[in-house]
Amino acid sequence: MRCPYCQTENAPGATRCASCTSWMVEHPPVREWTRARSGRMIAGVARGLSNRFGIACAAVRLAFLLSILCGGWGLIVYIAMWIAMPEEPYLLPASTLPAPPAGPAPQRASAG
């Protein structure tokens, strides 16, 4: 698959270019700001931010730690995000999801 921006050849089915990191799909995937349920140390804020932005969780935790040591504003930001960010939803097994309706879609009567 060729990137439309930098013309670099990428792996088949890739959604982002390995060279310029631009999206190669029509609509990039939607990522929400949620706190992680797994792999968290205190409230999941750092893990949630690392999942959202695609950076290492250790880097986010280090940034919070340095900001706490350099003035204390990192603690305020962390607590505010703990309150504001919802927890990520539980993943349901595929067998519990309702099946789509079978058969053709119903026809609507046209007005006019």
C-alpha cells in the first residue's frame, strides 16, 4: 500500500504510513480520552493518555512526576483528569452481542 502523501510503500492493510505517520484511510479511527482499566498504577490516567496519543506510558508517568517535582501543578492536572476522564468501557464477549436482523432491509414507501 502506497502512502498518498510521501509515496512510501507500506505493509498491506496499514492504516498509518511508517515514514510520515499520516493516516492512509479515509476516516482515521476515533480515539477517546478514557482512563485505562488494565495496566494502571493509581487511576489509569497515564495509561489512558499513552493509549490515546500512542506514546510510551513510562514517558507520560515521567512527565507527571517531573511536573509534580517542578512546582506541583502535575498533581493538580492528574487529579483533574482523574475526575474528568471516564473509565474505558468493559469489553463484552462477541457471543453476548445481539445478532443483526436477518433478511432484506424493509422498503420505505415514497411520498409523492
